Amino acid sequence: MQIGIPFCRTCGILLPTHDGIDWMPGKFMNTIRHVRHFAAALLLALTGSFALTAQAQDAKTGPLPVAPGPFQGTLDSLQQYRCPEWFRDAKFGIWAHWGPQSVPMEGDWYARRMYIQGDADYKDHLERFGHPSEFGYKDIIPLWKAEKWDPDRLMALYKKAGAKYFVSMGCHHDNFDLWNSKFHRWNAVNMGPKRDVVGEWQKAAKKYGLRFGVSEHMGASFTWFQVAHGSDKTGPKAGVPYDGADPKYWDLYHQPAAPGDTAWYSTNPDWQKEWYSRVTDLIANYHLDLLYTDGGVPFGNDVGRDMIADLYNTSLKDHPGNLQVVYCCKQTSGGRWIEDLERGVMAKINPDPWQTDTSIADWFYNRHWKYRKADWVVRSLVDIVSKNGNLLLNVVQRPDGSIDPEVEAMLGQVGDWMKVNGQAIYGTRPWLVYGEGPAKVKGGAFKEDFGFSAKDIRFTTKGKTLYAFALGWPEDGKMTIRSLAPPAGRITGVKLLGYRGTVRWEQTPDALVVTLPEKPVSDLACTLKISGRDLKPAPLPAATAEVIQPDAKGNVTLLADAADLHGSQINTETRDGQSNIGFWDNSGEWAAWKVRFTQPGTFKVSATVATVNSESHFVLAADGRQFPGKVEQTGDWGKFRDFDLGQIEIKQAGEQTITMKPEDAATWKAINLRKLTLMRAE
């Protein structure tokens, strides 16, 4: 997709030549921050702007075979689609983002990055396997044996965790099919584990009553894999072609692309036909409940829309008069399919059903990553469901097909919570408002860490019942819901799910206040079941920025969660249990805090920052004056250091706004900011 982003703010490389692709919205690489330079492009994608160049839109592929039925490959025809109730009721699915790229245990996009000289995965591959001119990705594939993979056992575990649907990887950008493919010899039946991975997952899903889907990432592979045709630019192997340049393997690495064919989706009509044949073969032979595409509607022309029509018509043939299939992609749809947000959420209730896809760690197994905890999974799920969405959670598997013990333990915790609280999740619909609370939730992809707390409330409904969740256990033992103050209607009963006793509650003039038992029923999230008549949300006062007070010594701490953030990308995230401001790639975005100073004075300022970038310059503004500052590399996005920024002077007592803005585009590099500290000078 041709989008005018001049350079990557993380590494400074011009995007038109960055890794050889104009924009790559695929799964996370080893370092999360290295894909954040694509956020601006992703924002366009979320508004349906997965447009290709005019050349791509005009590409002629000729007639494509579409299963007979009422759907045709036009936007008007696809407007007939209605999301099946099973998907709206299911809410929670589990994804196996698993394949040959798991073998090195270095995370996502290994098959591409091993061909980029200087990349960490290139260096790893060189040390462990040899030079990619001699030992390439084709040689990684036989090492994927899946010798401990037990789909029956894992599916039983996923059902116990509360999943209602399961999604298998079908083909990642590595162009390796995980099913018994008729059109591609590079598949899991012929090579690697020599098993029909998709077929075996499907059999297990049916046995345990889970709906079954497949994800296809193939559309991007044609340009994604072009780096395999290259060679080192320096060193002893300079100019020696990688194995992808050998025509014998072009059915895996693809033929060389035409000049200028570098977008996420290729402009080559022959490649588009190949994609269509393989995907419709998958549809015809596996009778899917769900198909996911990693990108917008493929190729932005009739090819992608014809595939959707084929999928829908095939489902109608399998279920006469009752379309049961779901198609998900990263493009707004107007109800024609399900919009998917990668590692992100909607900011409010979406009128059409939607889905978040995310992972408990990296997308493929990465030995360097830590796993998400059960509280993060549950709180994310509740927030998503309250806004008419579903959560598709990737459970990372080892190359042998097993999962780590801590992952199994986490899934057990989620399952225990779902046993008690599932009635407030499954089969529910959004209320008139999704919730309330201090967490600043910005919609969009790659935004999923919001520091939820017990003060954040979310709602769902089922019939005449209203459910209210607190995203944590209140420390004061009281659940206070301002949206249910007396104007909200008459409440007749309140129960706490998982508690056999009776809870005391009252509607004060300002809120519904529920006194909870001394012993928490859950540390993940607690749920009230509320009955009443004519329940409507009470109007809430407009949110105002928190005014920060100095401590007893006059010192001021400006935390990430208290900041007023200005911009579409900048957001808070959580690392090791503490919030920080991240996603700060755009030099036009900034943070501000309101402080009430009790007396004027001079303050020593320090910033607690983590960054992989060499140097980043910014400007603090306070009391009408500006104070320049800079921070340097800490070595990791989670390694925080305190940087001395010098002094600022506050000449007037009272309320002041302190801002932190990038100095300019040339000197700004992304940082994670945990806090600013203002220590009164002696």
C-alpha cells in the first residue's frame, strides 16, 4: 500500500526502501517497537484505506470461479451479509499461530528477517544454521517435526479455558501451506511434520464442540519473501545469491517481482490467481466456520471480493438458507464482513460485530519473551465484549507443538474465571454505554495496554439482565457505578457472581454503591448481576484532567497514567506492572499534566525512560517558558533509567500545565516514558 510515511522513526530508514516493502502490517517482529513506524499507515487501514496503487486496482485477472449462490464479488452484493449469531454469542476464540517459523524460537517474521543482513535473525541464523545462500528457509522447514503436538489434548484445554471457537494457521507469509494443498507442494502433508495440520485441528475442534476457522496470510507473501532473492552487500559473501534466487525453489520463494511491485499486496495478476486458487481450495475442502485474512480485502480489486462471495456461497450450500461463516480482515466493512484489529480495540461500542486478534507473547514462539498474565486476558476480554467485539487470543506453541507449563496454568485461571462469570460474557450484547472509569482507552490497532483497575466498569446485557464488571477487586470493598445513579431507573436486585451470600447495595444520589465481601471472589475481575426496570445510563460529568498535588516536601511526580495525551498514536501501556507512555513515534504528539504548585521555586527534573534509540530531544514547557532536554539509549524498551534533565523554575504558585513535546521531527526518536519527577532544589 502506497502511503506517504517518509521514514521509520525507530531506525531512520526511508520507508520506500525499508526492508524492501512500503508497508508491512503483519505480526509483531522480535522487537515490538520496530513495527510501530507502521501505525500511521494502520490508521488509514482502519478506515478502510487498504487501497493499492492504480496499477493494482486496474490489474485484470480474468473470470474467477465463484461457488454458485446469491453473493457476487461486489460491495453491493456483499451488503446482504449478516453476521451469524454463533459468532456474536461466542466472544472468545483461541488461535494457533504456529508453523515452521517456530523452529528457531526467535519469534515472528523469521523467514523474512533471516535474509536481511544485519538483522538480529540474520545473525542468529548465521551462527546456528549457516549462511542463507547455503542453508535457507527451505532447510528450516524439514526441522519442524511437531513431534509432541497433540491437538486433541490442546483442544480440550482450550475448551476448558472458555474458548468457543478455534482458528488454525493456514499459511503464513512464509508461503507454507498447513493443509493438504492441491496447488502447492510446500505443505505440511508433504514436508515437515507430514500431517494435515488444519485437518487435525478441525477434527479436534469438532470433537469438543468448538467452531473452526483458518487464518491466511498468503496474500502478502509474494512481496514479503522477495528478500530471499537478494545477497549480502558486504563481507565475505557479498554478492553471493541467497537460496531464494535459485529457480528450483521459486514455488516457495516466488519468482522475482516486477520493478515497483513492493506493496503489501502484489500487483501481479498471475500471483493473485495463484492466491485465489489456493484459498478457494481451502474453503471447498474444509468447510470453514471462519476465515481470517492478515490485511485488508486482498488485492483491493475483484479477486478479494470474489473470494468472499465464494466463501459465503459455500457456507449457504453447506447450511441451506442459514449462512454460518465469518470472514475477518483488517478493513472497515459496513457489515459486509467482520473488521479485525490487530493488538487493539475499539474506543466505544461498534454497531457491527468486530474482533481483536492478539497474542499472549510474540506471534511465533520466542524464547526471549514473557507471557501475558490471566488478569490481562480477562480484562481485555471484558472491555472488548462490552463494545460488541470478540477476542481471538493466540496461544504460543513450541516448535514441537507443546505449550509451556506457565501458559497452561494461565489458561486454567482464565477457565476458572469463565466458569463463574461466563454468563455475563457468552450470548450477551452491549448495553447503551460500554462503561466508565479512569482508563484512557484509545481505539485502533497496536493499542492494548490500558492499566485497567477496579475503578474501570464495563457493562453487558442479556435479556432483561444487566451485568456490570469491575476490572479488578476494589481495595475499599465497594463497587461504585456512577452510570447507575438514580436517574438510571429502578434497580430491584444485585448479586455478585461467585458469591453465595447477599451483598448490600444502595443508590446514592451519585452512584450505585455495592458493598462487597471481605474476601475477593476474584482478583481478575468481579461481576454484578443487576435486575431492574427501565435501566438507562445516568449522564456522567465530562472528564477533567487530574490536577496533581505536590507531596509534603513540595516535590511533584508526573506519572504516565495522569498525563493528558495529545495525538492519535501516543498511548499508555503496562510493563512489569507499571504504566508508561509509549507508541510515541510521531513528533507531532505530546503529553501534558496539570499541577497545582503551593509555592514558586526551582525544581530539579528527571525523566524515567526506556528506549532503544541513541538520542531523543524534547522540550518541557512550564510557567510560560521552555526547557530543552534529551535522553539516551537504555538498550531495551523495558529497561528504564532515570535521566537528569536539569532545572526548571516556577515563578507563580497555583495551577500550571507542564507539557513534554518532541523538539522537532529531525531529533525525535520514540521513547517509553514512565514518569517525570520534579524535586524542589535546596
